[in-house]
Amino acid sequence: MELHPSVKDKWGLPVAYIIKNWHEHDVFLMDTVSNVCKDVLIQGGAIVNSIGSGGVYSGDTARARIANHILGGARFGDDHADSVLNPECRLWNADNLFVTDGSFMPTSGGANPTLTIQANSFRIADILLQNYL
């Protein structure tokens, strides 16, 4: 956060504004996710026309518009053959490992997933209280 060099408030004082820059690790993660997604599409037979490399952070107005909601990686389900977690978000064949971050979700429904993640965490907390403590 900095004081804006030219924008003033009604008292003539510089206003504060947020400068968002991507950390190099964020860039690495977005590039990696983007490239893996591209590879999955190509392996599935899609014709991929990519401009440049990496994530959408590189667009002209991306700093003001982009948010990262990288989800998945530990999908939950009813069958251990096609999921990592059981319906209680407990790792299959592990008694004491529950996952309540965004990795249980295969994708976001088009909005910020924070409330869904929180609701699921409360659901798992209730399950833990009822069945394991």
C-alpha cells in the first residue's frame, strides 16, 4: 500500500492505494497449473491455441482483475477408486487425516469458494465431534 502520487482526497491529501504484484512463487504455480491443464486438454484430443505461456496474470489489466482459486487435488467421493477422500473428507484408509481446505472440491462454481470451504469445515468438525471424540 502506498500514497497515490497524484490522486487527492477532499482535504487535498494523497489517498492510499493498493499495489498488487505477483510473488514469483504465485507466478510459478499459475504457470505450472496452466501448463498441466494444457497438457490434459491436448492428451484428450483438444486443439489448444495458447498465446504465450502461463496464467492469466500476464494480461494488461490482470493485476486488478485476477484472483486465484486453485482447487482440487484431493477430490472426495463414495469410492476410493476415483477419489482421494471419503464423504467425510477423511483420507481413504487413514484413521486420522481429514482435509478441509479447497482441495476436496473438484472445481469452483464460478464464485469465491471461501464460504463453501468454511461450511464444509464446520460439517467435518461436527462429524469429528459426533464420531471421533
